Amino acid sequence: MSVFPKISLRLEVENYLKAGFMNKEIVSALGKEAAERKFETLLNHLSHPPSFTTVRVNTHLASVQHVKNLLLDELQKQFNGLSVPVLQHPDLQDVLLIPVIGPRKNIRKQQCEAIVGAQCGSAVLRGAHVYVPGIVSASKFMKAGDVISVYSDIKGKCKRGAKEFDGTKVFLGNGISELSRREIFSGLHELKGVGIRMTEPVYLSPSFDKVLPSYIFLQNLPSALATHVLDPQPGEKILDLCAAPGGKTTHIAALMHDQGEVIALDKISNKVEKIKQNALLLGLNSIRAFCFDGTKALKLDMVKNTEGEPPFLPESFDRILLDAPCSGMGQRPNMACSWTLKEVTSYQPLQRKLFTVIKSGKSWGPARWPSG
């Protein structure tokens, strides 16, 4: 059921995506009108959260059943006794599914309002509370303890610190303010904690902030599926070419029972540190992460190996996973994207370069590249 408008895109971007979707095969199979309706349905789905929150169990440290029981207890606490099931995915045995409840339409809107940025709004729809940096505007007399209606500024038009906003905004639910307006916008010191604790979200989804951090990894279903398609085996040497933040990297290591070697590359140093932190948190020792440009990962003219560090010689790996950088427009919920067509298509040359690296190094081993 659609309660939000379809994702807001520049016309040139929407037309570009539509032209790609309305290909000969689709139009031939469905007819032009049905294909157009499907495209509009897709745009509507993008602005709404998925039907399930998916978490991957770190099977290196705990069994799926044990974590499932712990999650059921956690949901009972978060939802005040409301019975919410935790389902095991029928095909991906280490993935658990928690139904998202909503949209809930009988939430009474409050006079006191807070406006949050679009990225913060998307997080709220996935179960997060509102953190202070995400608050753009708040009503003039907002005090700590007030019940607040929270809205998302999906087009980024609200000025920071504004006392009211009449532009395009989407209702996300109600919460209780942890701070006053004056404290939030005083500018005396940078605040980072929870600013509004959501109590009546339009979509009820669990918060995973500091919940079972060594046992579960919050991960979208396609990402978890990609690693299963790769099918890593214990004792193998595997390359994750664009690895940050390490969801697939740690999944590979877990499926290998932490036996073998997983090389993770990313060219941004703080993202590489995040991979290392996630590996440490999940108790995985087979991961080695390097700050290195994946487009230069293969070196054909090296006289000798570089002691296990990039760049690598051919035949260095048993399997390779490539999740190439992309626009991320398919991440749900996504109510608005202000990118130009040039920005949306800017990833294509990099993606081609990365695939060329894989193809040029096909003697590396049985490479698979389930991008997602």
C-alpha cells in the first residue's frame, strides 16, 4: 500500500531509467501500458521500506536458532510485548527476517514538529531513532519531553534552525524529544546522541543499535544472496574487490568457517578501518584488508609476488567477488534523489574498469562476480 509519493527524481533521470526498463523484451511480454504501470509501481516501491528487515547471523560464533531466540526476546522488549515473529529464510539458512509493520494510519499528528533530512528520514523508516545531527528544524517552543511529530524534508529545502517549514514534507510518526530546541541549535557544542526517541513510527521496525553486535549483521537480502552465490569453501583464498563496509567480506569468512584467507580491498582508508573493525567484532581472523584501488589489483608484469599484498599475480585466488560501486538508488526507502543524469551514469566507466580487471585475470581461478 502506497502512503508516500513515488521517489522524486529529475525528469532526465526518470526518463533514462524508464527507457532502460521499457526494453523490447518487457514491452513484448507485457504490452506497453502494462510495462508503464510496472515502472510506476517500481518507483512507488522505492519510496517505501521493504516488507522485511533482514539480518545475517554470524554463524562463526552462534547457531541460527540461538540468535533467533535472542532476537525474539529483544523484540518483546522493544515492542512492549507485541508479538512479532522472527522467520528463517527458506533458502538462505543464515538469514533471519523480521516483518515490518505498517503503514499505521491512526497516528495523531502533533502541533509540535521536527523536520529531519531525507537520509535521517529513511533511517527512521527502517527502525532508527532520530539522532541530533539529522534534525534540521524544530518548532519554536519545543522542550525536552514533548511529544513531537517528525517529518522528512525529502527535497532538502528546509533551512537549518528554521522554526517552521511549509515545503514538501512526509510524516514519519511521533516521538519524544530528548532535548529542547535551544539545546539542539545552540551551536555551543556538537551533539551526536538521540534527539527524538520514536514511539509511534508510521512503519514499525526494530532498532538494531547495539543489539547483539557480535552475533548479527544488518544486511540487505541481495547482499547476503551474493555471497551464497559465490559459494566460498573452507581453505580457499578469496578476493572481495570493493569490500567496504565488509558485510560480504565477513559473510565469506563465516561461510568458510574462518578457514582460509579473505583479501578485502577498498581505496578509502577509513572504510578499510571499518572492514577491520567489523572483522574484529565478529571474531573473524581470516580477513586481511588493504587500502588499495581495485582497478589496479591485477599486475601482469610483476617479476615476483608482493608477499601477499596488492597488486596480485594471476592465479592468486580461488574466487573473486565484485560488488561494483553504483548510485545506490535501489536502496529502500528512498524518497528523493537530486542527482543529475551525468552523476547517475558516472559509475559506468569505473564498473567497466573493474570488470576488465576480473576478465583480464580470469586465470586467477573460477572467478564469480555476483554484483549487488
